[in-house]
Amino acid sequence: MALQKLFETSIGMENEIVGYVVGEAKPYEAELLAFRPLAMGEYLYMEYHGYRVLAFVATSITGSLVISRDLVDPRDVERLVKNIRVGERLFYHRGKVKILGSVDNSLSKLHIPPIPPPPGTEVYKAPKAVLEKVFTPSGPAHVRVGVLLREPEVEVRVNINKVVSRHLGILAMTGMGKSNLVALIAKRVSELGGTVIVFDYHGEYLSLPNTAIVKPSLDPTRLTLDELARLLNIPRNATRQRMVLKECLDSIDAEACGDFFNNLKKCVQGKVVRYGASAQKVLDAVNVYESFLRKILKEASGDVIERVAIGSINAVDLSELHLNHADAVIAHWLSRLLEARKASVWSNGAKGLPTPIIVVIEEAHIFIPVGEETATKQRASVVVREGRKFGLGIIVVSQRPRGLDPTILSQLGNLAILRIVHPEDQVYVAKYCEPVMQDVMEELPGLNIGEAILLGEWVAVPAAVKVDLVREKVSGADIDAVKIWSLYTAKNIDKG
């Protein structure tokens, strides 16, 4: 009853009738003829058959029956505009609205009515007080990420628990604010005392305050066969080469002394008689990559989970690694993190990592690609299936959604979609992500930098949001090339 009174009071105070339902409607969508232009992402309210309903403007069209596309001379348009009578409507405004659900005594989840709104139903601008109830919940798990795009006075909060349990995809073309949103979520989680681990392939997060920078060094004796083979660029189908490597890796584990690379080369050399060219190829790979791998494979580096700063942002610096090497490092971390969280849950916190973890994979289309096997892809597929049970959430970040593995993409229960222009990316996301509304996808090219559509379980209903700017993040922005050229030229003139 309190919620109904809130609606009645709000409508009485803000009774702007936006328009009317026209044509045929469905329980989940309707067409609207409006008095004014409709803004994509605007929230509306209507009442029908005893239901009080929130709706979302998915598409907006302005047209004219007078100034139509049938005109062939622009001077005809000029005459029409000049001679139109005062007060005569020149344009019409139509839009398609998605019905988000009826509002009952709980706004944590809205339910779509079983029947559609009839033609002629009055459609109002959604009251601010009701929007605040929906988008600004006060629970301890909810953190601010921005404000409603069309109602900037309404704060938007998301449920971080759902990010841990249902994972998150952040998708957009480059330069639209993906890394800013990652930084914002990481900052909010750390403010809650939570732990975030960002696999930072471009060094974008190393400048964030209160961030522990983690070197990508690994203990070679703790690596799996697949991880070491990946570091040496030995293909998955090179069965005999991998057999050589496995035998030597087991042998070195048994010795547990001396220099890892010297022991590995000595062992592989001894396999040449038995395995011939296959062993020689492994030996050549070790010789080629040894000098570089010595920078990241160190026997004294210990277990990676021992380097996690609990309650902080952890940036694993991958910026100096080649792709295959970064892939092996991420895969190793994911494997150990899941094992550590399992150990913690099974031992009631006595072992492993004591608190839930959120991991962020940047450039995910590289490490979790469609149609190609990588070490990270194998581990990530396990995490998205099992991680929620053990408090290990994953955030997948990509500027090329169509390059992401569809199985993993379809298991992301939450999405933040910023501007996407490429039609193939739009179709791909709409196909594999259930929460995405096709009509909304078509409007994504109209989003500006820092504007996003939030979908999934971390919000009560789809939200069009202006994301807060993380001013502490100084890396990742576009370079001002003209300014740099100017400063460089001035500096050389002064020297002259």
C-alpha cells in the first residue's frame, strides 16, 4: 500500500502525459504516439487492468506526414515550413517502449504483466520518487556507478554480490569508457573491503591509487604442462613434443633442486635419442625463449596467491609480455585462484584465500577468442561455471564482442554495454546474451563516451546510465598528439 501511495502522490505531482499507446501491443512491448520527442533510455509509467507499470523507451522516431520523403525539391520543404500555420503540428513523435514490469510491494525485481496495455492507455513520465526506489537501493551490497542518463538527479547503484555470483561483461568499441568503468567498479569494491585482480595487458591501471602492482613472475615448478608449453609456443597438437616436456617437467619436480632451465635443457637433450626431432624442437624452443622467460619464471617467486593484497586492487602487470606468455600467466592465476577459493570454502576459511575475489580480463577477445583454444579460455570456462559457488567472479572486457567465445559470453549474467557501432558486434551480443533487448542494441551507436546500458541481475531493470568518471585514472586516455608535437618543436627551438 505504501508503494501505491507513492505512485499516486508522485503522479499527482508530476502528471506529465507523454502520449498514448497506439496500434497493437504485447505484454512486454508497446508503441507510443507522443506529444514530444522521446529520448532513448527515458523511463515511463502507465496503468492498465489494475497493473502499475514501468517502461523504457527503446527506440524513438520523429517524422512528418507533410514533409515526407516523397518530396523531390528542397524548395518545396522551404515553402511548407514558411507557410505552416501557427499551432499546426508539423511533426509526429513515435517510439517503441519495452515494458519492464509491474510494481508490487517490492521493487527489487519487476514482473511483466500477463496482458498487454490496450490502445489509448495514457503514458506518463515516470515519477522521480519511484525511479529512486528502483535504481537507488540502499542495501550494503549496492554501490554507485553513475546517474540515469535521462534523469541525472537519480543515482544508479548496482549489486556487487551479483557480479561475484553471475559475472559481468563490459563491451564497447575502443575509447568509449570501458577501462573507466572497470576502474570505477574496482574502486567501489575496494571501498567495501573487497579484492579485485586486474590482468593489465596495457598497463592502464598501474596508476590507480591504493593499487598493489603485481609482477607476473611464476614459479616454473608450479606450472602445468599446458602452461609451460604455452610459454614455449609448443602447439597443442604437437603430441610428441608435449610428451617430452611432460617427462622432463615431472623429472625436474622430482629433483626439486638446481637451475630450472639448465635442468630442463639437460633432460630434453637426453630425450633426443628416443624422440628425435620432436625433442630437438623442444630444446630449440627452450634456447630461443630462455632469456626472456627467465624474467618471469623464477623458482623463488612462490605461489601467486601469496602475492594477493586482500581488500585492495591488484594490477598484474602484463604490459611487457608477449601474447602467448600473458595467456599462460592469466591461465595460471585463474587456476590457482579457483583452487584457493575452493580450499577456503571447504576449510571454512582456514586455507586458501579467505575472501571472495573479482578478476578482470582486459582485451578478452584475445585471451578468450572464438574458434581458437587458449590456456586462458580453458580456465575461464571453468571459472564462469564453478566460480559463483566459491566466490570467484569474472569481469570480461572487450572492444570486439564478436571475437569472444560464445559459450563464455552466454554465461555472463550481467552486462554493461557502451557504444557499439559495428553491426556484427551488435548482432553477436544480441544473439548470445539473453538479457539484451534487440531494439536497445540498435540504439547503441547513439551513446556517447561514458554512457552505458546496464542489463542483468546486478540491476533491478535495464538502466541507461551516465557512468561516473574516475579522475584518479590517468592512463588509457587518447593521446593529444598535436600538443606533444607542439611541445617537442618548442623544446628543440629553445635548444637551437
